[in-house]
Amino acid sequence: MARILHIKASPRMDSYSYRLSKAFLEAFRRSHPQVGIETLDLFGTDLPPFEAPAAAAKYQVLSGQEPQGRDAEVWQRVIEVINHFKSADMYVLSSPMWNFSIPYRLKQYLDILVQPGLTFTWSPQEGYKGLLGGRPAVLCLARGGDYPSDTQSASLDMQKPYLELILGFIGITDIRSIIVEPTFQGAAVAEEKLQAAIAEARKMAEDWKL
């Protein structure tokens, strides 16, 4: 059975990004009842810290060595997080914009996932190559401001471009985005924008071809 991993990157249950992703997943489940859905709440998950032992293990792997001792123990935890991520067939990532970028727990999670030999490789012939091709991702994003692509404000958006870049780096290139913006211009405006995005999300889910 195909499985969706929903990565929730907001600590708030009433966040716009989470409400948007919830609408998408509910519509997807109605249209594709055979698909399993798991939610990973990054603010409620014990992620391994990527500190000195993990960094040492990473550079050992990059140089063709096998991590040893404490480095190996920490690296095993990293591998477990990555294997869980790789076990999914599709990803839904719901995230607010924090300070023009992404929440720190999402950055920590991505720093764990992007590892040599596990989610990407490098060779003189091919350069960098992502290993997770063929898996689509849906980004359910919310931000307080408005960042149209054809304006100067777009240069402040380090949320959507970064997520597209880092997912693409590990091979996930079929990325579709649904965005709620702006949310800081009053509750009425935010709710109107959310409902429009929810309608878009439901249609995307209903039209999705597995």
C-alpha cells in the first residue's frame, strides 16, 4: 500500500499551514482510500542532534571510512531517521515561514536527512545525484507577508525556494506548492486566503493520479 508521510513543521495545531495540509490530506484520503497517511510532528519528535559525533561520522563516510565508537552510535540514529523518511512514497510538508525562512526543527530534520550515500551521492562523472527520485512532494506553506515571484519581495522568500532546492538535491523534483499569504493583514484577510488555498488543495488532491 502506498504511504504518505506528512511532515508537520509548526508547533501550533491551529496554524494556517497545518489547517491547509489537513484539508489536502482529508480530500486525498477520500479520493484515494487505499493510501496510508502518517503524520510526523517535528516539534513532538525526538530528533537526534547533529553535533560533533554526527558531523565526524558524516566526514568519515565522505572519505570512505566506517564510523566507529560513539560516532557510529550517533550515525545509526541518523540512518534510522533517514530510513523512516525513505519508506514513504509521497511527502506532504506543512510549514510556516519563520523570519523569512523555515522553523528550526524543520532545518534540523533536513540536516539529518541530507547525507552522503543515503539520500545523495557524488562522483567525478555525475557530480551530485539525489537518490529519492520518483517520489512527489506537496508543500503546504503559510507566511505573514506576500512574496509574488515578479516583485522585489520575492528576494526575501527563503522558505519555498530553499525547500525546493534541498528536496531537489536529494532527488525529489516533482514538487507542488499551495500557499496561504498574507496572514498578517488581519484575521478576515487571512481566513479568506486560507479558504482559497484549501479549495486549491482539495482540487489538487481529488485530481491526483497515483
